[in-house]
Amino acid sequence: MRPILLSGHERALTQVKYNPDGDIIFSVSKDHVVCAWFSHNGERLGTYHGHQGALWTVDVDPTSSLLATGGADNTMRLWEVKTGKLLKTWEFATSIKRVEFSSDGKLLLGVTEKRSGHLSTIVVYEINPDPAAEQTDEQALRIVCDESKATVAGFSYLSHYIISGHEDGSVSQWDAKTGELLFSTQVHEDDMQITDLQWAPDRTYFITASKDKTAKLVAADSLDVLKSYPTDTPLNSAAITPVKDYVILGGGQAAMDVTTTSARQGKFEARFYHKIFMEEIGRVRGHFGPLNYVAVHPQGLGYCSGGEDGYVRVHHFDKPYFDFMYEVEREQAQAQANL
Amino acid sequence: QDLAKKNTANKAVVDARRRMLQEWLAWRESMRQMLEEEGAEIELNAGRVKQDTDDEVEEVE
């Protein structure tokens, strides 16, 4: 599983995303630039210029025609993937920490940062999927998070709910049509920030990563914690792999938080856990700083990680990865085959 | 937990895994049925939007 190194960013990576076909990777960094890369060979196919500050977040719509970004320049922007053309800029009073499209691409949400005089909010816009169309300024929804600031958020299956993860370790479920708070629960330890929230392919459940050194698998409708993955390092990101029942966790102590810094002590590894059995099954090293984000190929063929070290590492899974099975999984597969 | 990490998983561990797998598969099946009842096409297609080429067809017309 020889990784491909994507070097082009000059500062720490903040988020990486595959497009739905898995042939393109989008990356954003504190260096203000959005990059697009071919996932199979790491060739850079384009950049998107315009942001005036660190970028925190990126997402691509289900048809790979629109790209959304957000950052420290207090703007959320929409781009045409193919041409790199800036289609729309929405301005806010504070940074945009997370953007995400709904599964049909018709809605786009943004999470705004909290700052003196401004509470954190989740804003939703209806999106016209046609790159030539005018995009609206009107917010379809605006949720104010007055309890604890939201750090991450996304749309559930059928956009029934908006699920948000918060600075205090809680997860909230909102009615995505009315913005009403339906339910809130403490998924992670008190005051341990939720750093990532990624969906299963059908968006009936998701995984959260937290500074409390755990990742949790949570059901979208009940917010029940289905699985828990304890590690020994603060986590920045967690992803669910399709095809195989694994989760991939990334994190690591930032250099300024450890007295003696070395790659070993920092624990800069991607950790693979079995999703159902909650056991660690492997680690992948390589980064020289914390992993800020891990993303999985939509068809489960590989994954990539964006590091504090400024690199994106792209891994293509090899045969042993797909062949590996627990005995009880083998039994199940056999029983299925005999039906 | 230490026990579970050993490759020499004893019967109790294997039984626990078997139970976890069955519970998981049952829950997944209930979710699949729920999505079917709700007519969630994209979700049932593993999150992928079936690319319709309607626009191009319309242009031809």
C-alpha cells in the first residue's frame, strides 16, 4: 500500500474530500488555496483562487459540478468544479468552519464560528445545481446554537435532520425543514470538542471524532451510540469505509501540546478499527504532524489523509485489505452464500 | 479488552463477536427497510445520485 504524496500546499491541511466517483480529491489548507488532484496518480489538475484567509472546509456536490468552501475570511463560496470559476460568495460575521451538501445536492449548509457578539450558527441555502444559474442570497434556514457552539454539521438521510457536533462534546438533532431542536445528547466527554462528523453512505448513521480520544458511531434518528472506538490520542477526524466494515481515525497531539516532540510520541498514524467489533486492526504511519482529516474513497478503494505537515497522503488499498475477515464474518459470508 | 486483542480468541470472544455481527446486520436491515418505506433512492444507492441525462435529452428535443 505505497502512498502517493500530494505536495502543493504550503501550510497545514484542514480538510480533504473525494468526489462521488472517487477519481478526484479536493483539499483545503491554511494557505488559502483549494486544490484538485487526480486520486490515481496524484497529479494536480487545478486550483481555485479567491479566498483571503485560511480555509477550513470543502465539499463537492453529488454530480461533481459544484464545489463549496469556507474559511477564515468569513465567506462561504461556491465554485464550478470544471472551470474553477467562482459562482457565489456568501459573507458572514465570522469564519465558516464546515460546509456540507445534502445527499441530493439541493441544500448546502455552513457552520459559522462563535466570536464575541456572535453566536455560532448553522445556515442553509437552497442550491441550483446548474453552474450557470444565479444562486440565492436568501437563507432557507438559520439555526442559532446558543448552548454550545457547533463545530461540525451535516444532513441526514433524505435531509430529514441536520445533525451537529459541538464544542462541549454533545450532538444535536434538528428538524432540517423548521430548524427546531429535536434532541440533544452528550456523546463525548464533557467539554471535549467534537472535531469531525462523517456519514455512512446511506446517512442513517455517522461517526464523530473528539478531543476526548474516542470516536463514536451514532444512529441519525435515535442518536444512540452504536459503537465506541477508544484511542490514546486526541482525534481530529474519523471516517467510515464502505465495502469493508472498518473505520479510520486520525489525530495526534499537536507539537505545541507535547513537551518532547517526535513523530512517535505524537502518534501521527491513521488507525483502522473494525467498525462492528470495535477492535484496532492496524495503523498507517507517514505524516510528520497530526492528521487533521481522513477521507475514504466513496467506493472503498482507498483513503487519503491531510496533515498538519502540509501533505496529503493517498493510499490505495491492496488485496490483503479486502481479503481480511474475522472468523465470524467468514461464517456469515458462507451462510449467505449457501442461501 | 486485552483478551479480545489476542489472536487466540477463546469461545467467549468469538461468541461475543458473533452476537455483535448479528445485531449489526439486524439493525442495518431495519434501516434498509425504513429507507425503502421512505422511498430514499439516493440513500439506497449508497449515497450516489443516479446521473440523469435528462438535460441533454431535452436539448435534442
